[in-house]
Amino acid sequence: MTMFGIRQSRRLAVAAIALALPFFTSLAHAEIDGSGPDAWRVMGVAPNDVLNVRMGPGTNYPVIETFAHDERNLQQITCVPFYTMAHFSAMTEAELDALPPRWCLMRTADLTKAGWVAQRYLIADFDEEILFGDGEPQEVMDVEKILPAPTTGAQAWSDTDLVEHARGLVAALYEYDNPALGQSHLDPAAPDVFFSTEFREALRSRPPGADLLIGAQDFQGRVSEPVPDPDQPMFRGMITINVEVENFGQTHTAVFRLRGDTTRPDAPLRIFRIEHDGWSYP
């Protein structure tokens, strides 16, 4: 197992089950049995504001409580609408778009407050000491530092340079996701270096039904280092990067497709599609 696989197997085992990361669609309440997050926290609320807690799942219900803008250790009871990955895979884009925004029934750890909140304001809340064992603070990663440096000089990038940059960008995506630090590439505050404009718009309008990095709801295994596709790393401007994912003894290849995003100045390289066995996004 590579060093990448060793580190990611420990972190992604948690990240993959953080099913309520911003814009993610969770399956059900994650019980305190190792199958999911034990606690959640509020995010995306201004420091001078609070999160409204309502009597039912929607803004038409009255506000009965509030959570602080950075409330932590919240417990999740259930979320609606509810569907499994099998349901998600069988639904058309029109059916998915027709689903209402997801709401979750939450309560504080001391049980003094409870009510419904919009899921987009929730993120898994993990304790760093539990995740890493040493209790040492983890540094927030600078994405730009781990991406390959661009070629300098008058000559344009070679195909080899572009493929290596694409490989480094996919590696940066896996490295950046860190629930212990509250970091997610789906967070609107995350560095805008991973996905194309079209991909980001899809995340806002049609959340994925599974973890995009490992292609499942739960995870126990390892993730290999990203590598260029051995047969066709580049074809007509599209670059393909593969990541081997071993999950519960089964192995499949996560396929990342990248190309220049022409909606941005200088058309920077961005991920425009992710493919797993049997499904792809967006």
C-alpha cells in the first residue's frame, strides 16, 4: 500500500461517511456505532447571525429555537426526503431536480433544543484526537503548494506537463478533504481550483447521492495514488486520471475527466466529470 493509500484509508473511512457535508445527500441518521458521524456542527451562518430551528421540515413552519452560528456536537435524528443509493441511481435528472431541499431533525447534546434545520447548514463534526490518535493540531493545507508548478518560459505546456498537473489536481482534491478540520471541497469557501463552472453549478442544484471521491456511502479500505490512464491519458484535450478504490474488499476505479474550463480566463484545467462503476456525476 502506498503512503497515499495508508493516510487516505484512515481519513476517508471517516470522510466517506460524513454524508451531510455541504450539498451532500445523506441516507439516514448515523448512529454512534462506527457507521457514521456521531455529531454535527453548523456552518455557513454569519458570526452575527443564528440558524433558525423550525417545528417542521420547511420555512413554512414556525421558528421554535435557534442554533449558534458555530454550534457543535449536534445529534441528527433523521432527514427528509429519504432515499437510498439504489433509489438515487434509478431516478432521472428531472425526478432528482423535483425533490425539495433536504431538512434534518437535529437536537443539542444536552437535549435542551431540538427541531428541523436545512441540511445545507450542517457538516460532520469530528474530534481530531479521535481521528488521528495523537491529539496534535492539524495544519490547514495550502492547495496551491501541492499542485505541480506550471512550466515557465516562452513555450506552452507540453502534454506531459498538462497530464502531471491534472494528476496533481486530483491528488490535491483527496488531500484537501479533511473532516477533522471542517474542510470539504464542497464548501463554498473551499479553493476554487478543483471543478469546472458547470460541475460547481451542478453541485448547487443537484447534490450527489454518494461520496464523489470513493463512490459509496460507507467506506472501509484504501485509496491509491492518482495515476494517468495507462491507455489514453489525453485525448482531444481531455485528460483522464484514475484512482483505485478498495472498499469492503471490492475494488473499482474512480475515473476523473479534466479539460480546460473555457468559461474562465486562460481556460484553467478543471475536473468536469467523475465516474464510478455504474454511475457518474454530473
